[in-house]
Amino acid sequence: MSVQWTLVASVLYAEIAIVLLLVIPFVSPKRWQSFFKSRFLQVLSQQAQWYFGFLFVILALFLLDAIREMRKYGSKEAHDPHHHLESELQISMKLFRSQRNFYISGFALFLSLVIRRLVTLISSLAVLEAQREAALKQAQSATSTARNLMAQGQTAEASQNTTNEAHHEEVTKLNAKISLLEDELEKSKKDKSALVEQSKGLEKEYDRLNEEYRKISFKLKVTGEGDKKDE
């Protein structure tokens, strides 16, 4: 294998190792995100687009070269049946190498796209998990606040009920006192009416007695004067 194809194969093996690392189940997306946000990768990420573009172009050129070699040696093997055995073996070997190079470059190109997509998905998943945790904490805080408000409301309601009961008892007592006072007032009115009637009766009796006294006094006076004249 030539040097350039050895490098392509090394890239392929490295990409396979990276994919296996990225799909390890016990490493959480948050850890990968913290790794992606490290200072070293932050420095590399500034030029990552250029590196990826350069690698993609190189792998694409190697893939096109492998396709060209496959077509070249495939057509020779198909259309030149009168070659010597040694020449046929060389052509077959070159065709096999071109096919091998095609698979190496093709898989390397494909895995480069897969790695980029995996990194993007892991970063997005880490962001979503962080948002989920924040939303969960916010929901727990809102639930705790709601429970506290409900407890305070129930306490306030119980206190209000107690206050209302006390007010109701006070109003009941006041109503009872008012009823008692009204009864006493009604009784006083009746007693006053009886006294007024009694006073009127006494006044009439007094007037009658006074009139009788006046009449008796007049009669006595008249009788006394008559006696004096007889003497």
C-alpha cells in the first residue's frame, strides 16, 4: 500500500475509533459537551471548519481517483481477454487495490460526515438535557411555591373561619341583648301606658272629689249662714 493510501487507511481507523468512543453508552452527553467546550478544543474549533473541509476534499479526491482506477482496470480486464497470465494477474491485482482504495476512501468520507453529525447531535442533546434540568428545577420550585401558597391559603382560610365564627357568636350575643332590650322597652312602654291610664283615672277621681268637696263646702257654708240668721 502506498503512503497516501496508508494515510487514508489511518484516517479511517481513527474515525472508527472516534465513532466507537462517541457511541459509548455510559458516557453522558453532558460529559462530551464539557469535553467539547474545553480550552484545547475551543482553540481547535476556530479552525475546525477549515480542517473538516480540507479533509473532506482530500478524501473526495481519493475516492474519485479510486473510482477512476476501478473503471480503468475493470475495462482492461473485460475488453482484453488475450493478455498473458502475468499481465492478467497484475491487472487483477491493480483492480483489487483500486477496489480496496475505493472502500477505504468511501468509508473514510462517510465516517467523517457521521462524526460531524454525531458531535452536533451530542451537543444538541446536552443542551436539551441542561434545559430539561433547568425546567425541572423551575417546575419543582413552582410546585413548592404553589404548595406553600396553598398551605398559607388554608391557614388563612382556617383563621378567617375562626374569625367568622367569633364574629358570628358576637353577633348572636348582640342580637340576644337587642331582643332583651326590645322586650324591656316594650314592657316599659306598657308600664308607662298603664301609669298614664292610672294617672288619668286618679286625675278624674281627684276632680270628682274636689267637686264634691266644693259642693259640700258650699252647702256647709250656706247652712252655717242660715243658722246665724235664725239666732
